[in-house]
Amino acid sequence: MKQIAVLGSTGSIGTNCLDVVESLSGSLQLAGISAHHSWEQLGSQSRRFEPRWAVVADEDLQNTVGRDAFSPKTELLFGPEAIERLASADEVDIVVAAIVGAAGLRGAWAALEAGKRVALANKETLIVAGPLVMELADRSGATLLPVDSEHSAIFQALQAGRREDVRRVVLTASGGPFRGRTAKQLGDVTPEMALAHPTWDMGAKITVDSATMMNKALEVIEAKWLFDLDVEQIEVVVHPQSIVHSMVEFVDGSVIAQMSPPDMKLPIQYALTWPERTAGISPRLNWTDTMTMEFHPPDFDAFPALKLGFEVAERGGTCGAVLNAANEVAVERFLTGTLSFNDIPRVSRAVLDTHEFDSQPTLTGLLRLDEWARKEARRWTP
Ligand code: MG
């Protein structure tokens, strides 16, 4: 029985993960769950799975949370330190790091430090602190497995050949709801329009990131650190059907793709059962239907965020932390109506260009810059 802790269990990845754990209840058991403030939902997960621990990260809720909402078998804890304790508990075998945004770094870091298997859904961990995270995993003997569908696809496709025979990886992008539009046509995009994704059902932040293609930009950076690639070895192709989740091209010209319907349960399950595969609850492709798959080059002019991703992956150092923080604030401001859609990459560019670059930052230095970049992005005006 493998014991699983899910950090961020009430989000989109978290709830999918719990469904996977339930479907594999013969081999997986939920040991702990955490949420930022959605304590009622956390309580109902506690009653459904009876995990040993449940953590509410927002300490201000201590007097609000109703103990009755939780199973009597679950110990209720509060605050970010409790998340770190859960992530590093001896009883836990696998930590699913599914907290959205830079806030997810601490829990993932604690799990890696404790040498756990970490199913990484929080891409910010690698975007903010890629080299430090990979070095930590190396030192502690932790295993880092990608949950992001593109990176799971690359991880799976890499197993078809030797590492030194890889020529390049090709990340697929759905192109989001605004594929084919020009920069000018994107000027009056509203939050409602950006939140309607054609193929993937995800949280608000990542759905907007998908519409600006910042999500793909961040995934380029994530791929670079996770698979130790040169930026020249990474390509992005737009594939609106989201069936091919990414590809690896080997030196002989063979391209290995991983395909499945657009559903996060499969990459989550693979990270939990690896190196084994088991029948699960993920939907399957139906080959009796006619299916069309298209591939298009991305439009870097309409989606300048993508250019930023390659640039930041190339420069490394503090750039990932700054881009990520500036974008998080820009997306918040777009959703609350104080910035336009096209301002999102503009803020990110402006904050990136004015930051004090350091090629070898420490974790403390990165966290300080994260805060600085947020402040800058908050006061930025078009
Ligand atoms: Mg992805």
C-alpha cells in the first residue's frame, strides 16, 4: 500500500488525483490532504477518504473551520509549516504537489528534501528554482515525476531511446481559445472569453495562461530544467485537438508521441504507478471514429508571451522567478478588470527587463525577487 499526500487537494489537479487514488484503492491510500481556504470541500474529502491529516494552509481560518466537517479519524492542522510537515512525514511515500502558483514551492521543496517521490503538478517549482530543485532532488535521492501532461508525455516518450540520442522535444500547445487571432484582435478579449478553453477543463489561472500561451512559455522553462535540455532542443507546435501531448525526436529522425484524450487523470496516475501501468479510469481514444489531427507553427507575434518563455529558458538564473511572479499578478489584474489581455505579456516583459539579474541565485534571493516582481507588476500601468 503506497501512502499518498496531496498538497492542493481541492483544486482541479487535486480532485482528479483523489478520483485516481480512489480507483486504485487496492494499492494506493490517501494519507494527507491540504487546501488553502476551501475547508468545507477539504472536510468532505476527509469524510470520503479518512486520511490521517488534513491541512488548511490559511491560518486565519483557525476559528472559522468547523471540526465537524472532518472525519474524526483525521487530524486537522493549520498553516504553511503543517504543509511542510505533511510533505515530509515518514509515513508518506508519494507527495502530489498540486498547489497552484509560486505558493506551491515550499511544500514541493520539503518533499524533495525528505527524499520522497514527488508527482509534480506545480510547474512553478521548476520555473522559479529549476537548477536548485534538480540539485536538491539529486542530493536527497528524491524522485521527481512530471504530472503536467506535456512533460509526462516527454517522460514517457524518452523511454523509447537512449538519452544521448535525443535530438529535440516538441511540446504541443492547444493554442487556447484565441488561436488564429492577430494581436490587434486580442485587444478586447474579456475574462469570460479567456476562461472558455476549447479542450482542457482547468483552474482559472492556468486557463488564462493557456489563452495568452504563457502556459506554454512556462512549460518550455519547466522542460529545460526537468530534462536537462538546451533551449535549441525545445520546440513548440500548436495542436488544437490536444490528443498528442508532446513528442520526442531522436537523432535518426524517429518521432515518438504520447497520445490520449485530454484528461489529467492519466498523467496523474502514471506518476503514481510508475514504472508500472495499470488499467484505470482515464478515458480512451476511440479509433472507430474519424479523427483529424492538425499541427501548426505558433504565432509569436500574436502571442509574445511564448517568446518570453524561450528567452527566460535561455537566460536562466533569476528570470524564471520574475516572469512567473509578474505573470501571476498580471493574470489577477486581468481577471479583476484592471489590465487588458495584451497587457499580460507587456507587464511580464517590463518587470523582467528592469529586474536585477543574477545567474546563480539562492532560494532566499529568488523568493525576495518573487515579492519584488509582484510589487512591480501591481503598480505597472499601461
Ligand atoms: Mg500542460
